Amino acid sequence: MRVCFSLRAKVFLSILLLVCSFSRVAFATPEEDAELVRLDKIDQELELQRDWAKYRWGAAQHDCYSLYLVNRCLRNARAQYRKEIDPIQEQQVALHAVQRKLKASVKDQNDAKRAADLASPEKAAERADNQREFEQKQKDAAARAADLEQRRKDAPKRSQENKAGTQLD
């Protein structure tokens, strides 16, 4: 029964790869995102299968140490593990190839959208306004700094004036 599920998943991924490789139609980003979520779920299922195979291999190794022919038993356990893990690994390689394609497509779409936003006249005007505001803030900060420096230079003089003006007779 387990072999049928594994074979079914392998056939499904093969068909998915075939469809994606021949398809030149650009997906809309929400569809690609949904596809990535679905592929992530498949990847999690394959990872779970891999973990269970590794668990069974570890249990078989543990059992081998209670036998007389330990090395032969370990070789057989390893061979059984490879029989289980090889199809899973093939499926994961194919799945990751599809995920890379989808992620690259999403990234390309996002980059194109970002470039279009940067090229828009509204964004250019906004950047120019931001630049003017920044320059004005820099000028204001420089004026405040110059005023503060002038006040520091005049501090002794103002102090003398205050002392002279506040003397009580």
C-alpha cells in the first residue's frame, strides 16, 4: 500500500513537472503563491516520509547489534533504507526544481512591478518632493547649529549684560 502511494506521488510530480515545463503562460502572482503553498505541503509530506524511513533504518540498525552477523544486517538495513529513500529523494529534487522556477517567476514579477513603480511619474514627483524636503531640513539644521554656535560665543557678553542690568542698589 505504501509503495502505491509513493508511486502515485511520483507520477503526480512527474505530470506536474511536465505541465510546468511546457507551459509558457505566466501565472498571476496569487496563483503562483497558492501553487507554492501547495508544493510546500507536498514537500512537508515527503519530508515526513523521509523521517519515517530514517526512523525505520535507525530501528533496524539497533536490532542488528543483537545479531551475530552485524555487518551483513547493517548492509541489508542500509539497502532497505536506500530503497525507501531514493524515490522520495527523486520526488524532492523534482519538486524543488518546480519551486525554484515558481520562486524565480514571482521574483521576476515583483522586480518588474518595482521597476514600473520607480519609473512612474507619481513616484518621480514624490522622490523629488522628498529630496526637496530633505535639503530644506538640512538647511534648517545647519541654521540652527550656526545660531547655537553664535549664542555660545555671545554667552559671556550676555552674562555680563545680565549682571550689569540686575544689580540692586
